[in-house]
Amino acid sequence: MNKKTRFFLSLFLITLSTFSIAGNNLTLELSTIKDQDIRSIHPILIGENGDTTISETIFSNEKIILDKPINLHEARKNLAETLKSFVTKTKKIIRDIKDGSIAIPNEALKNEVMLNLRNNDSFLKRTLSSVDSSEVSERYKLYATKLKGKTVIISQTTTFDDELYVSLVMSDPDNIINNSLKLNGGIKRASVENIRGIVRDLLTNDPEVKTISAHVVSPTLESNYRRIGFKDSPCD
């Protein structure tokens, strides 16, 4: 099996597994974007007693292209370590919820948090299998949104001709818990900045890309995407 065949097979498997999770298919035409839609934004931070403040520090974004083997690509290596740490943290968080170390008295909220953590864990592991491998392709790009050097959100994307497909969006599991339970340390707006950063990068560095499409599972993520102009895909 040659590299091109392996690439399309792996993309098909990622797409198939992503679409097996219920969600909505969205599309954004980049020609409709206005400058105010994609400006960098300040994070909202959750503090003691669930109080929120606007951070004086804005998010930063990093693009990692899987264009070199991991042993020759420091950013790819660092991303793999981040993904591994998120998988390890997820396992501990789920265990702590089950044994009551993390108390969630509301059963509906507990079920929602557990579902979000498990979906997120699945996305992390799928992305790690691509990043921590020998596969090389300039079509695969990952966008990490950070606050003060700490990765909060990662999106895995694939480019085909004039379209970029956002295949997976995943979070630091600590942030899922902190935001869901309104705990000190929660960071909000990271997914908004992440997609804005992707759009800014495409308009600046990949003008041949005209459309972004995505399969979104999270209602919050869907709302954030629609806010900057994503609409239901024509095939829906």
C-alpha cells in the first residue's frame, strides 16, 4: 500500500468514526467572513465561587503541520506528549468521578460530563495515533489554542483542494471538568478563538482554501461555529 492510499484510508476511517457520533454537519464560506468575526478574543476565567473575569492575556495559537517524521519535528513531538498527558488525565478524572472523589450530585450533569469526557478521550486517542506515527502529509494540520503556554483546545484538520475539513476538536480534560462544574481554573472561549485562528490562518496563508466544513458533536461548539457564520451543510 503506497503512501497516498494509506493517507486516504486513514482519513476515511477517521471521518467514518467521527460521523458515528451524533452531531451536525456545518459549512463556512470564507468569502462571507468579516474582520470583526475573527478578531482575537480575551479568555473568560472562572475563579473562586464560580466568579468570572476577563483575562488581560489573550490566547495564542500554534499550527502544527505533519510534514516531517516525528523524530525530526519538535512541535509534533511536543504535541504528542500533550495528547498523551490529556489521555492520562482523562483516565484519572473518570476514575475520580466514579469513586466520588469528584462529586457531581446532579445525575443528569454527571452523565453529560462523563459523555463529554469519553467522546473527548476518543478524539484525543485518534489524533494521537496520527501525530505519534511515521505518517507524513502536508494535508494534515493541527491547530492548538493556548493560554500562557498551556494548551486548552486542539483541532485536527485535513485540506483537500479548496476545502479544509475540521475532523476532530478536543480539549484539555481538566477544562471540561472546570467549565462544567464552574470550578476555579476554568478557561472559556478557547474553542471560539481556535476556529477564529484557523480562519485567520487560511485567509493569510492558504487563500486557495475557500470553504471550511466540520462535523460538530458538542452543542457549545456548534453554537460557537454558527456565531462566526457556519451554516448547515447543503447535504443535511
